[in-house]
Amino acid sequence: MLREELTEREFDKVSLPEERAAWLQKKANWIRLSAMTMTHHSKLGHTGGDLSSADILATLYLGQVLHVDPDQPHWEQRDRFVMSKGHCSGAFYSTLAQRGFFPLDQLKTFMDPLSMLNGHPDRNKVPGVEANTGPLGHGLPISVGMALAARMRNEAWRVFVLVGDGELQEGSNWEAAMCAQQYNLDNLTVIIDRNRLQQGDFTEKTIRMEPLADRFTSFGFAVKELDGHDHFALLDAFTRVPVETGKPTCFIANTIKGKGVSFAEGKPAWHHGVPSREQLELAKKELGVEVTW
Amino acid sequence: MVSPVAFENRGLEKHSLSDCREAYARALEEMAEEDGRVSVVINDSLSSAKMKNFKAKYPARFVNVGIAEQNMVGVGNGLANGGMIPYLCGASCFLAARAMEQIKVDLAYSNANVRICGMSSGMAYGQLGPTHHSIEDLAWMRVLPNMTVIVPADPIETAAVMRYSIEHKGPMFIRISRIPVRVVHSGDYKFTLGRAVTLREGDDVTLIANGVLVSRALDAADILASEGIQARVLNMSTVKPLDRESIVKAARETSGIVTVEESLVAGGLGGAVAEVLAVEHPAPMRMLGIPDTFAPTGTAEFLLDYFGLSVKGITRAALELAGIGA
């Protein structure tokens, strides 16, 4: 129901940054409630990460950062976005549907038998999905390959990849980071959903990520930290890539796992918590949106 | 990286043997010349994958990810997504094993147009030992949905498979041996996916082989013929999708089937053939290959003989099936 209200044309009509940010906030909250509704329906999902990544996804897709065409999901010149943290499929699918890649009412079928909406995204089934993710540490290597392809073809499209912070414990990411540096892939932007929690505990109590910015800097990235819930900051940053010519970009988006819903914020248990009907009602009130698909 | 392995060609004329790697490398260069989508990814395997010429001719379509196989496979997926046709060329032992989950998810599950060229597969690295052998790759690749698995027998077939690969939809694993072999196909050979090649007709017993062991199976058939036994020899270069029809036909028309492969028989060609026969036409079998063990120290030639993959070993197994000798 919100899609008509939030088309790209309308977004472009609004010129004041504050208004754009307020709009994206509303869209992000819709993504949050949609994802929680899906998880309530399927009794499976990853609420914490859905909520921490919603603002980033809304900004990329609905804030018109990504040059994509829902009517031609395979348009060759499209920007590529890879959802490396594929377990946050509730937020990702809600974003794709909101952007128009498939009808909103498909979201009702999340994880139902034979639904195209598997627990983790499948590019051969879901329009708009670029890579089959789920196991962690796959998205960045794939994105490096995409960025290399754009280079080989001398094409201007760009690659954005959203990774979790705990995910960076997978060594494959650092293989890919070295490769991105070696090939000066400034058409590649890595966004880290730095919510400081992984499945079992806080990242810093598990295998610590800090000094994360220094690590990416030393791997040859131009690194910027920002508030991953500040739409104005996200939009500004995403539309100014690369941060430095000749270097891949890394945005460390500081986020709160479970953001926007009081009972889930910062709670490790909400990594894959399933909201009850009452909790869903409370979330709806707190987020100030409605989901009617 | 590994050092080159000397290979002794006992009992065979050296000038008549050649290495499939040259044919694969030359084919890739020609394909790149004709099609701008052909690209190569190596893992520091410039010389072991014979890619020096390719790199010199097409530097913009050549990526060396360094010693990093997980990234290598992901990069392959990304290149394919971006419209390229990537060939991932590296020693099979490292590529297949280290990056198995990436191969499963990024290539097989994603059904990506990526080709893995598993170099120096089987026991070609001989005395470098089981870390450098790739006797498990056929079993690992064969169980992956969407994955096509091909083991060319000689340089002519290797070049033909490479040519075919450019049109194929979905991921492929192509095993490229470094063990010198005799040419078994004629110059006008055309590769057809999923079709066994009958290299010799015969109705007494069937030898199903692939890779470097096809020429040995043919030699065994010569010896069998001198004993009055006509062996049918099938080159089963496509391990997946398997030519079920030829297998069942052979089971019907001959007294039994000997499979001959340079890999673990469990899950390999032997396993694949047995799966077909068990369901469609149970028949006596001998499965020659590597049993449930890692190889001892030895040259590739020594190890092939050690595991009964010699002309003599193949002949003996066929005689048993034909009901002669023991």
C-alpha cells in the first residue's frame, strides 16, 4: 500500500534533504514491520539484523542510490547490490518488493512450501536478487568479481555489498579485500552493518572486530564511519562514492541490532527471535507504520 | 606452489605422448580471441595452469587472485553475473577442496556460467603425496546439482570440451590432466555432452574408462583380443550427466563392466556406473580406481600401477568378468 505513495518520482520531487530523510525513515520503518510480520508468519527469521539493516537497504533502493530497473531485473548496465548477510532476507525481500521487483503480496508467502521466498535469497527465483547468499563470507568475493567484470567490459555500473560485522570473521572476506586493493576497485563499495552482535554474543566478546576501520584502511580501502540509522548521512555518503579514486570504499555503518523496536534493541536473543502477535502490535505502534499486504 | 613432476613413460613411446594442458591452454587463447567474454582467473597458478600466453595476450581479461581459492570461486560468480565467461584455472587438489562451499553455493546452487579447470588432477603430482592428489574431486563435484563434470581423455578431446564449454549453460568442472597420454581420438572428433564414445566395439566384456586411463583400456582390449575376447571400450568423458543408455546397453550386450578411473571409486565413475546398473540393469562389475585409502609415496606412473590401473590390471579384471582366469 505504501509503494504508490513512495515512488521514485515523488522522491525526486522532494528536494529538501530533511524531507528526503524523513521519507526514508518512514520507508525503513515499513521494511522493519514488514520483515517482522513475515517472521511472525513463518516462525523463522532474523529480526535483529532485519531491523539493523533496514535504513541502509531503504536508502540504497528507495533513496535511488542504486541504478536498477525493476521492470528489467537483468538490465546489463544496472548497479549490482549483493546482500551478503542473506539471513536478513525479511528486510531484503521487503525492500525489493517495495522497490517494485515483485508484488508486495508475495511477501505473505515467506518460507511457505514452494514459495520463491526461501529463508535465504535465490537469484534464480527472486527478481532483483543478484547472488545466492546465506553462508557468510560469500558476498564480498562475488562483489569483487562483479567489479572486475565492469572493469573488463569498460562499463560504468557499480557494485555495493552489505556485510554483517560478525560475518567478517570469515577469512574469505580478507582474501577478497586484498584482491579489491590489488585491482584498485573503486567501483566497489562495502557497507558494514556494524551492529556489534552476532548469533551467540557481542562481536567483541566473540572474536573482536576492532580496530575495524584500521583493518580496512590497511587493506587499502577508503574508510568512512557513519550512523547507519541516519538517512541523511547514508544518502550523502552513498551518493558520493568512491570516497577516494583508485580505492575501494568501505562504510562502517554503526547500527543497533533490533533498531526501532524497544524490546529487541541491543538484545542478542533477538538475532533470530520471532515476534508474538502482541509484540508485533507493539512494534507497529513504535514504528508508526502499517503493513497491509 | 608445487614443483613440476617428472613422469616416466615406461613401455610407451615418448614422442607419441602429449599433455592435455597444452591443448586446454591453446583452446582458451583461441576462444578468447573470438569471444570477448572469455576470461581467466588463477590462484598464483600461472605456470601450473599454463596461462603465461593468455596473460600476455589478454591482460585485461586475466585475474590472479593470489593463493586464495575461496575468493577465486566467488570472483568467478561475480564475473559471470557481469556478463563474462570465466575459467577458474588452478590445481584441482586446492581448488576443489578448499573452495568446496563456494563451489556448492556460488556456482552449483547459483547455476552460474563458470568453468572450473581442475589442473593436474588425480595422482598426477605423484610423490608430492595425498595433499596434492585430487582423487576426491569427481565424487565431490558429481553430487552437486547443476554441476556438469567432464574428464577428457586426450588433447583432442580436451580442446573439443573447451570449445563446447563456451556454449554451455551452468557450471562445469573440467579435469585437465598433466600425465602424458596417447591420442585416442581422431582430429575431426566432436564432443557431445553426456554421450559416451565407443572407441572399440565388442560383445564379450565392456571397459568404461575416462581421462588418462582410456588409452590403457584400449591397450588392454588389444591384449584381450589376442586371447579371443572382444572388449567394448567406452570413453565416458562426461561423468555427469551420465550416458545411462550406453551403460545399460553394455550391461545387456556383454558379460559385465569394468570401470577404470584415476579417482576414488566411491562416488567416482565406478560409483556412477554402479548407481545406474543397480536400478536399471544389474550386471557383474569390477571397479578399478583408488579404493578407500590415500596413496603411498610414488610417481604417478607407479601409483597407477600400484592400484591396478595398469594395462595388465585392467586386462585381469576383464578376464575375471569374462569368466576366464582369476
